[in-house]
Amino acid sequence: MISKASLRADILQKRALISASDHTAFSRAVGASIIGLEAIIPAGPVGGFWPIRNEIDPRPALRLLSERGFLLGLPIMTLDGLIFRSYMPDDALEVRKFGVSEPFDDKPEVNPVTLLVPLAVFDRRCHRIGYGAGYYDRTISRLEKLGRLLTIGIAFSIQEVDHVPDEPHDRALDMIVTEREIITRSNH
């Protein structure tokens, strides 16, 4: 069986070949699809993320959600995992660890009830491979203890594989949204 690290490296190489124009168009398509899910997104904060490297860009989705009145939060990496601070689409951010743009510390903390999750690789069971640090697995576990949490992975369709090797601590997402489709755990 192929390792998570090998799958991640292979898919990230493929993702890097997406043209700038396709990257923009696909990110907008994902944003439109997420807005199409508005009826099932619970009232309460939506946790997003700031794209790094050539990740799909969640900012079109975040802007549309903000325009519809959703409170947003962006993650801050701490020694204990991710915490989310309030964010508006035009807020100034500071660049921190790994070159990630994060809200300033004076922004209030929020606990998302919907979480947009970055990923490197996914399959149709909504299992994902992240970047190897386990930040989102721990964050999802923590947020679920606070109540119901809707987890939505966002990615390019090229990041799909037949099977993601999963371990007991790995968390399947509720759905994955790509530029082509919305995959839910109940689709298979």
C-alpha cells in the first residue's frame, strides 16, 4: 500500500501544475458551490483558512459567506492546536509561522460550527490527507466536543485518489467540495 507521504507528494506535484487562470476559476466555482449549501450551513461562525502555496483559494467562499451575514474566523497555529479569531474579508492580517497569514491577537476568538478544511489528498469516503502535522484532526475533535460541527473539505478535483489510507485517529469530513462536484459521505 502506498504511504500517505508518497500520495501527498504525488498529488501536490499535480496540484502545482494547475494554471493561474484555472486556479482562480476553480476557486470561484468552489465558492459558488459552498453558497449553494447555505441552507445546511448552521447559524454560527464559519472557520476558513488562508491559502498557502498553491492550495485552492477559500477567499471567494469566505467573501460570499460574509456578504450573507455569516461570522467568519481564521485559524491561528498555537502549541495546543488551532484557535480561530474573528475575520472579515478586508481585514489586515499578519504573516506568521510557515508563511501563513493570520488575524492579529486583538481579534476575538470564535468557535466555528462549520469548518472549511484544507487538504492535500481526498477520497470519495471524505477521508483526507493533510500536510502531516495533525492540526485539523485535533481541531475537529476539539470543536466536536463543543457541539455539532459541519466539516467541508475544499480542494481541486485533481487531488482525488481511489483510497486514502486511514488510521483510527483520522477524521472523515462531512463533505468535500471541488470545482466539479460536492461529495458527501452518503454519496457512496
